Amino acid sequence: MFRYLAFVWHDLDPAAREAARRLIERHSSSSPEWHVAVRKKGLYVGYAGATAGSSELYLLADGAGAVLGRLFERANDLRFTPARLAFDEQETRAIVATGGRRVIDRYWGRYVAFLHDTAASTTWVLRDPSAGLPCLSLELGGVSVYCSSMEEVLHVGLGPFTVNWGFLVASVCMLRPQTRATGLCEVTQVLGGECMELREGRLSAAFYWDPLQIASSGLVEDPLAAATTLRNCVRDSVHAWASGYRGILLSLSGGLDSSIVFACLRDAPTTPELACFHYYPIGSDMDERRFARLVAESGDRELIERPRDSTLSLEPLLRLRPSHEPSNYLYYLERRLDAQLAAEHRAAAIFVGWGGDQLFYQARALWAAGDYLHHHGLRPEVFRVAMHSARMDRVSVWQVLREALTQYVLRRRRSLADYAPQALQLIRPDIVEEVKSSAEFAHPLLIDPRGTPSGKLWHVHQLSVPWEFYDPFGRPDDPEQVAPLYSQPVIELCLRIPTYVLTAGGWDRAIARAAFCKDLPRGILNRIAKGRVEDHISTILERNAALLRDLLLDGLLVTEGLVDRDKLTAALSGRATSTQVTSSELLECMNAEAWLRQWGKHASTGMLFAG
């Protein structure tokens, strides 16, 4: 698996220079299998696990830096072009002269860039807008440390670390924070499209890529033009990612998004070997096999079918590797079979349809009519938009119009609190309200909506959560997990399509359906209901009740006063209770507590909400 570690410092500062020397020496002696990408006065970049076509090293001329990951050139004809592995002198000068902005404007992909101008004593660190590679950061003795995971940090002996309880509480409240903060007080992250600049020892941050700005310019309001452009853009992005692998395993759920990925892969110009797999539930949950089979048969591909394992043990939660924040551990535990299937079919990557719901707008059409009023004012057309919104969200048209007029007349915008779950049972109510009313864990670009209407603000909020590059239970030889829909060109196009166009006709993901209407079976295009696995998850939790009781009842969430122990005890008793705790809320507590237990070996915890 691809990893990197970088040190940035002001080389004219003797203390920083010495600290950097010691860190480089420590890393070099403890990681002999790593390679050095750049070693200059003020910048050191090391990496490991590079693989041709998937995660690579792109070098700038004259040691001016490196781009790590996977890079494609933008093309006006929407034909993907892999970037060359070495930038020539002219392109290097152009990149450095713009402080890296040229990388955002001319290229796309999954990358972190380290750029250096020796004459100006300046270094830039840039993360791609899709945030495809993690980019963690911490400060130590005048040295800025950037890395792909906490394992690199601990490997060179950095620490100790303290738990950021505010961040953790927001996660447990199902408001996953998308800020520079992480679950550890000493560790921050560079956000998608953000650039960190160290100039003569002074560190500053700037966003080179602003989704609200993109969403407010160059609107694509004609549904036919939107569908045509979206099809071309999605196909090119999927083909670009597919070009790096000889064999691909596709997770085919039978839903719209993974079916679109399949339609693009089956005629990819690089003709990778394609195998499809599907997990089906045993029990009362919706069985989607017939939909997945329908798609596979349309491209004359075999579908590998495996039952979901309701006897799955959660015991691996007790042996987590350290990370900067909790993850959706149950998802990854269930997907451990993916790597085995990939090996059997000689697939170097597993493609998923993740990101489609967010990109193509799958929920909350309620706000589309208000978005229309924002752009066009009070016109008769707003009633048609309201009818479509009401149909999609299954609410009355009067509710939609009331919401729209409230936004239009009172200029009221939706806030972070409006996105929060309304029925949390385990978390203390005062804590939930504190998190909902705080802007501390909102994306910094979304704190001021700058006139963006509520529907598009929700759209951008959804798109601020990136795909997770690392599997918390993964192994070094695991295939890469790729979400090809979640690519910068597709993100930018979808941002420019207003919500009232994305939900045209009262269909969720309407433009995506129209874009691929000739590529997908009618049964997929007309499908509205999404598969659910609540019973399957509940069965897993019931079978692991003893482990969960040991993990949670005397855990830190209870000790710190965040979770009501009596309600938690009742929820884990296996008996019917008056408190309706959802499996989602229980899973969030489980994820947080397992993450805390792992960091108990490395971090102090402190106390924030007890009392």
C-alpha cells in the first residue's frame, strides 16, 4: 500500500534545521525499504509502496518537488491523458510560479504535491480537491511533518498525543467533522483543494479550490446538455482510473451508481479484465441480486455472489492500528473477503460506486424549489419544480413551497444543525445541542455560505466527505480501493448543475439516469428503492453483545459522561426496551470506543464533558 512521509522546515533556522536532520536520520535508519523522492534544504519527501499505473511518483525538474499519487492531465475533448512521470523545466517553472495552482487547474487525480522554491525559501504542500490521499500534519521543533497515516508518525517515535474530545463527540453524534482538526489535538489535516505555504518560517493556508465558488458560476441548467456532458465526463473519469490496472474487481450492488461504473468499464479503451461481485443478505433485508444480475448480464459478465456473514466476529476491533480518527469498522470487516476475491481473479484494484448518491443528488429535493427562486425569482416555473421536489421527497407540495418562500423572502439558509440526526438516545441531550450549535467542526469554506442556496449548500456539504484510501484492517498487498465517480472533473460538473435540474421530473439522481439511459437496463433506471441491511447489522450486533458490553459499558464514552450507561445497558441487553436506539448510533459509539482503546496505548485522554 502506498505511503509517504515529508518534513518541511526553514533551513536558515538552525534549530529547525537540526530537528529536521534528526528526523530524517531516524526515518532513514528505521525504514530502509523506503525511497527518497526529494531531499533539499527545507524539504524531505520519502515514500513506499509505489505501483505503476495506480500510485506513483511524479518529479519536478531540478529537484523542485514531487507529486505523489495518480495524476491525469485535463483535456478539452474529455479524453483522459495520464500525466508524464517527470515534468519538464518549462512546466516546472509554471507550477512553482503559481505556488501550485497550476496543478489544480491543469491536472486532476488523487495526489499530494510537495513543491519547493529554494530562492524564495518557500515550500507548498497541496492536497487534491477530491482529497483522495490522506494528508496529516503536525508541528515539531520548527519542522512541519506531513504523512499519509499515523503509523508513519509513530514509526519515527513522535508523540505522545491527546484525544480531541470535541471532534470525537461530533463523530459520535453522526456529524462527521470535515475540518482541519482530527481526533488528536496535536494532529491536523490538509483539506481537499487546500495549500499550505511555508515561507521563510511562516506557515499559512489557502484554498486553491472552492466548491461554493464553482457552484455559483457557469451553471448548466439545460437538462439535455447536463445529461450529455455528465455522461462524457463520468465515462472519461472511469476510463482514466481503469487505465492503471490490468484487472479490476467491481462491487456491483445493483444500484444506479455501481451500475453506471459497470457501464463505463465494459467498454473502457484499455480493456482491463473485469469481474463483478455482489454480497446478498440472508434474512428479511432486501435481496438485490436480481438487479445486480440484470446489470452483469447486460455486459455479458459473470457475477460472483456471496452471502453476507451474520456470524461475523467484531473481535478485530480490539487490535486496531492507530489512526487519526474513528472509521466505519464494520464496513471494512465485512469487506475483508474482497481482497481474497481480487486475488482469485488477478485484480489489482476494487472499484466501487461510492460517491454517486452525493454527486448526483439522491436526497433532500425539498430545497430545490428554494434554489430555483434564488436563481430566477418568483416565476410560474417554481410550481413545477415544487411538484417534482414533493414527488421525490414524498412530502406535500405546500411544505416544499413554504420552505422555498422562507428561504427566498427571509433569506434563511440551512445550518449544520439541520443536517444532524434528530433522535439520538445514548448521547446526553445537552452535548448533542452543543455540537449542533457549534461551527467548530464545519468545513471552513461552509461556515459562511456566501449566498449559496440551501439545496446547493447541502450538496456541497455532502461532497466534503472524501473516500477513505486506507482500510483499517488492510494488508500491504491488498488491492487498491477506487471510487472513480468521485473525481475532480465529475465533482466540478455536478456542482454546476443546480439541484432543481439534478432532481428534474421528481427523480433522485435524475440527470445521471438520463445520462446513461441507453447504457443501463430499464429495471435499473426505474429503480427508486435502495437496499437496506438493518436486520443483518442488528444480527451481527446481537451475536457480539458480550464483546460490546465489555467494550462500551465501562469504556471512556461512559466514564467521560458522554453516553448514558443505563440506556446503553438496556440497548445491549437483548430485551425489548422503551428506548429506541438505532444500530447506526450504536455503531458510532462502538467505532469511537474501539478507536479510543487503541489510542490508550499511545495517548492521554483528559476529560471534557464529564459531570
